[in-house]
Amino acid sequence: MSGSEERDTDELDPDPELSRSVEELRLLALLRDLVGTEGGEKAAAVLGVSYRTVSRAVESDRLTPRMAVALELLLLLGGGSAAARERERMDALERRVGEVADGLWEAMERIDAVGAEVAAVREGQAEQAEAVQLLERCLAMLETGRQGSQAATVTEGEEQGKEHPRPAPRRRYPQLVTKEAEEGEEQVYGKAAPVIVEWRRTYAEMMRLVQSGPPLRCNAVNERRLELEVALIEEHGLTLPPARYPWSWYDRQEQLWNRRQLQALNRKERGRLVRRKWLLRVVTLGFWWE
């Protein structure tokens, strides 16, 4: 731009008192704020005008059309200390929500730990009750044998009419867990049978939630699935689908390590989802609910 053109652009309003408006005063306040925080040269670079134009506008308290357009554009883009303070306020709010969510997550983990301890105590009580029942049955059998064989025998016809338990299905590899339930599998898996049933149900629910379910619910179901898989591998020594042959000891250790890594990632993702949920509730004043 030539010197004459810049002088034309920088010509001030000939009627300064009548042409002033609230909008112009607002733009002048923005210019002073920008110059005060960034300095004249940087303010000129931000606005795309010369340093002389900025200095003249500040000294004369008047804006050229070009300067007014530049300030309007800066205002639309979020410039000025007011917008910066608003951004800082939102950042602080997000950090605060994150801290609250972290505290809630820690409280939930403590509750889960207490629940696990209570479950362990109940399991110990159940084992003691089972041992007492076994002892009572042994005493009853001894008493029956002492009194004679009449109470312990049945007639030939009654023996033929009894229903004998079904034989366990033949399995080449009993350690393999199948995706679908099979008849008589509880005799093959023993104590692991209820865990396998829950694992199949949890796995199916997780696959359904992955398609269209709430993220937090999907995360919780996935956490339960991983817990069940760790129990089946570590406590019962089973091999999970899609494996076709039983895992060796080293294979099981590798599978356990992989699932524990997935558990750590899943819990980290849950923390992110919880923070996101609370942030959205705060931003939407409680109208958003997942």
C-alpha cells in the first residue's frame, strides 16, 4: 500500500462528536485492552495494520473504518481479556470437575474393595457350612451301617426304577471352554460351570452394548467380563475361545498379563467417561443425562 493510500485510510471522522456510538466505544476499549496487554507492535500485527495506525487511534481516541473492521473481526474470534478470562474460567471449571470425578472414582474403588472383602468373608462362611454338612452326612452313613444293612439296601425292582445321573459328555480337551452351552457340561467344568455361564452372558451383553449401548454401561460390563476371564484362567486353569487346544502354563501367564493390561486401560477409560459425564451435566445445567 502506498503512503497516499495509507493516509487516505487513516483519515479520521470529520465529525467526531456526533458519530461516536456505543459500538465505537466498545471497540476502542478493546483496542486499549489489546495494546495494554500485548504492546503496540504486537497489537498492530494481530490486527493487520501498521503500528502508526494503532498509535494514532489510541492517541486520538478515534477509529478508522479499517481499524474498526479489524477490531470487529478480532472480537468475533474471541480476542480481548474478557474472552481470555472466560476461557480461563472454563478451563478451571473443567479441571475442578475432573478433580471431583477423580474423587468419586476413588470412592467407588474403595467401595468395591470393601465389597470384595465382604464377599470373601461370606465365601469362607459358606465353605465352613459345607464342611459341617459333609461331616453330618458321614456320621449319618456310619449310623446307618451300624444299625444294619436293611435300611441301606433297596429291592431289585426299586433299583431298576432309579434314575442314574447322566454320564459326563466325552471331551478330548476338557479344559477348553466352548462359546455355546453343551448338555452335561456342568459335569465337565465342575465348580467353574457357573462362572462360565455368567461369562457367556456377560460377553453377549458386551457385544450388544458395543453397537448401541451407553459408554459407561459398556465399560462396566467389559470390566466384569475381564474379571471372569481372569478367574477362569487363573483359578480354574481353563482355556478360552477361540483357542482349539489347551494353553500351556506359559500361555496362561501371557493371557493373564494381557487381560490385566486391558483392565488397567478399561479403568482409565472409565475415569475419562465419568469426567465427561459430569462436565456435560455442569455445562448443560443438569439437563444432560447419559
